[in-house]
Amino acid sequence: MRSVAEPIALAPAHRASSLAAPALVSMRGVRKSYGDRLIVDSIDLDVAAGEKVALIGPSGSGKTTILRLAIGLVKPDAGTIRIAGDYLWHEEGPGGLRPAGERHARKVRRSIGIVFQQFNLFPHMTALENVREPLVHVLGLPRKESDARATELLCDVGLKDHLSKRPAQLSGGQQQRVAIARSLALQPKVMLFDEVTSALDPELVGEVLRVVRKLAQASDMSMLIVTHEIGFAADIADRVLMFDAGRIVEEGTPRQVLKNPSNPRTQQFLRAVLER
């Protein structure tokens, strides 16, 4: 049993958040409700190039909705979202911003990838075919080139001996690693991870976290990572955002937020998580 006062292992050095650089993800005044329930409450958020940002907080606090908003799976009720400098749901014109449709959003969100809690693999396809699909149908690569690239990606996530297996023949951890490889296939500038270990048996969590950790350390992609794995967040994040009731109630470096939280809600949340 650990308390908030006890030390959390932190990486020796975290990159400084470079928010002076152009943000790859930028939200201004973003709100989202479902019926009478306000899920995201006037959020302002920037993620800089290469920055790794962990989102923590209780279930229902708006973290996953932030990811779904960022990739355009849901539209905000108010506010603007920009990905790699382009507005997601707006276009700039002579008279200022005007609403844009799904076709425009589809083009903008090609810069961003996501890995969900559930693996969402095609069950009738092999691991290789699952990763090859976006290379062929989105990038238009020829079969030989797409096969080579898909093989390389699957080897990178430790699945070189499982290329011809279908999802039902793979463990949950292996399926999630196929999903990660598939998301990497389009070479996104920003990767979103939504509780990627929550659907896994406890003994499989480590293998997926190792892949994400390696990716975070070796890649210059920006990342937004929703997680309840506090030690993992401390290890890889440049910045941690604590969400509660649709708002960011505390943010800072992992050392500031996870080791010395100033907000009582953050303290309460970490105490509950770390004492499990």
C-alpha cells in the first residue's frame, strides 16, 4: 500500500515542455455535452511538437472525450480544435472562421492516430493484414511495399513470429500491440492512447506498457495518454493533466503533479489509486 506522500519513481530527466513551439494539438474553449450532462467544460489545451502528455483523473472526468474530440470522432458543442496548425471543424475565410464538414475534418485528422481500450482489429485478417490495410487503402502503397512496412512495424512491437495469426489466435496483449502497429502505419504526428491496458489481464499489462514506453522514448511524435497507471505516467510524461468534472484542475511536470500535488482533488485521486 502506497500513499501520496511516498515517493513515485520518476525518469531521471524529462524533456522541458516546449509550449513556445507551435502546438500540434490546440483546443480553445472546447465544450461537449451529452444531453444534460456536461462532459468537457471550456477546455484550453496545447500539446507541443514531441511532447508527451498524460491525462489522469477519475472515470467520467472527460479524459477519453478529449481524445475523441482531438481525433474528430465527436464534434465539440463550442470552441475550436486545431491539429498541426489546421482547424478540425472550421475553415479560415475572408470573413474569419466558418464551419467545415466531415470531408475537411477527415483530411485534417490524418495527422493523428489513436489506440483504443478495445483492440478493434478485423477478426478475419491476420496481424500482417490488419496493419497493411491503412497502408494500402489510405496511403495507396503497392502490396509489396505495404507488406514490408507492416512487417517492420510488427517486428518493432515484438510480433515478428505472429504475422500470420488472426486476432483470435493472439493474447490480449499481442492484439493491442497489433493495434499500436496499425496506428503507427500512417506515420501520425500525434498519437493518442486511451487506457490501452484497461482491457488486459494484469499479467499482460507490462508487455503493452513496455511498447508504449519504448515508443515514447524513441519517437519525436507528440502523445496524449489517458492512463490510470501512475508509475507509467511518471516515467514517460513531460506534463501531467489532472481532470475532474470536465475541467483541468491541476497540471505540471510529473514531479509536481504526482509527487507534490497541490489540488485537494488530485491528492484524493492519487491516494485512492496508489492505495489499491
